[in-house]
Amino acid sequence: KKRDPHEKEFHQAVKEIFDSLVPVFVKHPRYMESGVLEQIVEPERIITFRVPWVDDQGKVKVNRGYRVQFNSAIGPYKGGIRFHPSVNASIIKFLGFEQIFKNSLTGQPIGGGKGGSDFDPKGKSNGEIMRFTQSFMTELCKHIDPDTDVPAGDIGVGAREIGYMFGQYKRIMGSYRAGVLTGKGLSYGGSLARTEATGYGTVYFVQEMLKDKGLSFEGKTVVVSGTGNVSIYAMEKATQFGAKVIACSDSNGFVYDRNGINLQTVKKLKEVENKRIAEYVNEHPHAEYYEGCTGIWTIPCDIALPCATQNEIDVNSAKLLVANGVIAIGEGANMPSTLEAIDVFLNNRILFGPAKAANAGGVAVSSLEMAQNSMRLSWTFEEVDAKLQQIMRNIYQNSVKASNEYGHPDNLVVGANIAGFLRVADAMIEQGIV
Ligand code: NDP
């Protein structure tokens, strides 16, 4: 906090993890004494750079680019790129820090990193997006390669942006290194089921939590925030599992459809036409649209899947969800619940799947994409989906095991943090101070 007093999101992420590691330090003081903690909060490297580009009117614009290479104890840095006006060092560091533990939890050989820019893709033409993205990669390419750092997408960075980044990387570096980015298109090295992986994975994780209590998605009402990559595929899998998704949102407002959200309409509006979710009601006039994002948590539901952005569920929204009878929360987004909101869920014994565990399916399949690229072959959708399900099951079981072993049964925040931490900490200690 002394070094970076203004980085409140980063401090929030560190506090959540360190608080839950206390039982580890009590049982095994060597993790305190080894200097691992002092090292793990300091990124191995932070790269900040100028991203100049020219808009459609011929005006020069400048944004700031970031890549935080946080921890490479168990593999090359791995984590997405976010384009959103709210991006700053604190946001990228919190995301990079969380990524270390999430990636460890997947059991795959991937370290933690994150990147992005304060560029706002909203309202930009395709040409502007391409020029910006190429400029971003012109600097980033000096710092990444398939064995060093492998970025992917995140908010504002989907298949189109990954494609432009890959093209620019190839052009500058003069060689075809398929494994330098993940989330690629299927025609040039992408993995089947990567698009679906985070949303599906979140639902697979919640399914495991429910199953342990003799419950399932069948017949449950579900509220999912966002209508981006994670949300859309969380809605799809929850519906396939027999649930009824009754609400979803974007950064302007939310739609409540008591008959069940029509996913085809959402996909058309958001994936094809790039429109606002407000337009949903034009095709489904019985549905209701409300301005503002947080109001979505006032809708009574059995299962809530926050899949939009950080801190979208505050303490009041959490209390309301509990009062309205929610039984399970699955965090598809990164850090969508504030620390106070998490306390409300845990104190009320709501089944709570924390982001690090519940949304790890995306990066897990990214790691499978890297494996396929290295082997120069591709697995079928069914093969990747089966591996994803197995990985989510393992993450759930390892988190439960750690939560029991360290005296916090049913607390998956503690369980996931401890399970993720131990693998990285052991690797750091074995590799010495470097
Ligand atoms: P997208 O850009 O595809 O979608 C984001 C969605 O959230 C959009 O509906 C967007 O609305 C909404 N949103 C964005 N910012 C805000 C905000 N400040 N307030 C309210 N709504 C907002 O991103 P993803 O689906 O990829 O990512 C969503 C979350 O999941 C992020 O936290 C990300 O870090 C996390 N995540 C993503 C993974 C992936 O594989 N993509 C992997 C693991 C985690 P609008 O359309 O109006 O912008």
C-alpha cells in the first residue's frame, strides 16, 4: 500500500487472498518465513507503453498500453488483454494477481499475467479498431512469444481483435507462431470450445456445488449479468441444464423476461449486430427493460451468475439476493462481488463459487489451445469440452479439499485461494530467490 497507495482494486484482490491464507501460515510457517509473500505481490515485470493511432477523421489519438508479467513460477505468463476506458495499473495488477492463483488451480503449466489499454472500443469503426490493435501489438510483440507470455482476450477483446493482433505479430516477427496468442479463430489455430469455455465452465462449477447438496439447475431461475462472451455461454449452458434464465444486462441496463431470455435474440443483437440489450424488447414486447446495471440483482432468482465486470455486486445487492432466496452464486466475471458482499453470501451459507475457481475454464481451454498448437493438431469440440468438465470438477474438488484441510469447510474462497497458492508457492521456494 505504501508503494502504490491509489491501487484500490489491487489492494482488494491481495487482501482477499492473504486473509484466506492465514490458516496456511499457522500450519506451515515456512510459507511466511520464505519470503514468498513479499515476492508474490510484486510483479516480475510491468510494461507500460504509448499506443498512438489515427482515427477516421485523420486525428492522432494516444492511449496507454499495459502488460503485467506477474509470475512465471509454474509456466509462461498467461492472461487476457482488456480494452476498456476504466483500465489503469490497479485494474491490470488486480487481474494479473488473481490470474496467478486461477491458472495454478487449473492444474495446467501456466503462470500469471494480464494486459490491456484504456482504449474505448465503443462506437469505433472496424478500421479504427484495426489500427489501434495493430499499434498495440507493434509494442507488445517485443515482450511475448509462445514460451514467454501468451495473451488472450478479455473485456473488449474478442475474436476480431485477437485476429488483428495475431496478423500484426506475424507480420513484424516474420514467423508463424500459432501459440503466441489464444482465443484465435478456428481457421488459424484456435481451439474448438474456447469461445464457450468460460461461460460453460462457470456453469459446470456451479453444477458441482449444487450436486454436492443434492440439487441441480433443473427448473431453477437464473439471473446472468452482462451479455458478452462469458454471459452468453453461461446462459446457454444453464438453459441446456434445464434452468430458466430470466434476466441479463449490458453496461446501459438490463432486460427481465419472465418467460425466459431468448438467447438467439441476445446472440443476434450482441454477437452479430453490435447493438444494445435495450433493443431486446423490440422483438419481445412482453419483456421489461430498465436503465442501470445494478438493478438486475433486485430480481428474485435461485442462482445468480455475475458475468460482467468487477465489483458489480455490492453489499446491498448481496443482501437483496439473499433476502430474495438465492441459493447459489457463480462468479463468471473477475472479482464481481465486493469483499463485503462475499461476507454476506458466506455468512448466510449461500453456495458461493469464487471467480478464481468458477471462471477458470476460459484460461484452462486457452492452455489446451497452446497444447494443440505445440502438437500441430486439433481436438474435436467434444474432446475439449470433456477435458473442460474434468478440469472444472478437479478445481471444485481441490478447493473443497483445501477448505476442509485448513479448517474452513464450505468456504470455497478460502479453499480456492489456498489450493492455488500452494502450488505456486512450492514452485517459487524450489526455484530459489530469483
Ligand atoms: P465482453 O467484453 O465480451 O463482455 C462484457 C459484458 O459486461 C458486456 O455485456 C458489457 O456491456 C458488460 N460490462 C462491461 N463493463 C461493464 C461495466 N463497467 N458495468 C456493467 N457492465 C459492464 O467481456 P467478457 O465476457 O470476456 O468478460 C466479462 C468478465 O469475465 C470480465 O470480468 C472478464 O475479466 C471475465 N473473464 C473473461 C474470460 C474470457 O474468457 N473472456 C475468462 C475469465 C474471466 P457492454 O456490451 O455495454 O460493454
